[in-house]
Amino acid sequence: MSDIANIKNKRYFYVDYENVGVNGLNGIAKLSETDNVFIYYSEEHSTMTIGTHRRINQSQANIQFVLINMPIKNAIDCKILFDIELLSKENKLSEFFIVSNDTGYDKPIKLFTNSKIQIKRIPELCKYNQPEPIIPTEKTDKISEREEEVREFCDQNLKEKIFADKKKEIITVLLTSKTKCAVNKGFSKIYPTSGTHVSKLHKILKPLIKDMPAR
């Protein structure tokens, strides 16, 4: 396998496997030969299903496995950001994607974006071509604090897979809705066939919703 810094094709996907697991690799079989996928993992998170192996073998993308053994907190996050910084210096026109549900990447992504680097975070490989969610701009400190509060609360409380997989959409609903009614409509669009999930989500997120006007 070639060195990361020597690959100069258009799209680069950095998979935080410790965070997303096999679900993060959904869509890998549909990537093209000009795509590059780097799968960062640790010994504690190194297992894959046979189905995942098959999808990897079917993929035309350039795929590399990057084992991280550094005994420090967030070692994978640091290595991914370091590799993106290194490669982006020579590939200004390329697109970079961090495959993770960890919102801790969002601040570094803003810095990359300010440097004219095309980069965003996605929960699965297959979501690379979806538009960014509409999130209020930080025009006031109040909005900024609200966004930080929502993201932190969701990171801590949306651990169940059915909610963790849709966390980005749920956060978008909370940040763009002005009333409880709007929140309910947004949650219903995320889970159109399950009122139970919507009801449970309301209970989990009650501290974020209770002070909003009903309509």
C-alpha cells in the first residue's frame, strides 16, 4: 500500500472506526477507483463482519487500514486531523470527509474550512454527497451557547443506536425549530413509521425542549 501523503486523487475519506464501527463503512462498495478510504482503528476495535469484508473487496476505492497504538486519549482523532492537514497542503482542490459521529471534530473542521479546504463530517461513507444540515449562524453568543448545549447534551444522552445513527438530523431539528410543535414535526420526519421512537426521543431531550413555546 502506498503512503498516505503520496495519494493525490480527488476524494479522501477518513474513517474513525472506533467511533462508527461497521456502520460507518456503509456505501464503500459504491465508491470509485479515484476515491481513497483510510480506516483508523485500535486493537480494541478491530473486528469486522464477513459482510463488511465482502463489501470492502467489492469496492474499487483505494483502501488503507491505519492501526493506532498511541497510548493517549483521542489518539485516532489526533492522527486523522494530522493526516488531513498534511495531505491538504498539497491537495487544495480535493474533498476531505471525516466519517464519525463525534462532534469534537467540528471545531477543527471549521478551521480547515476557513483555510479554503473542502471538508465535512459524515456518519457513513454513503452520506458524502448529502447537503450540510441547515444550522443557525452564530450571530449572537446566545445562539452559540445554545448550539454547544444541544450538541453536548445529545452526545451524552443519545447512546442508543436508533438515535445515535440519526443524531446529526436530531441536532439539526433542535437548532432550527422555534416551538415544541416544530420539534415534534421534525422528529416525526426522522422517524415517520415509529411514534414510539418519537415519544422516547421527546422524553430523553425534555431538558432541551421544555422551555420552548408550544406553537
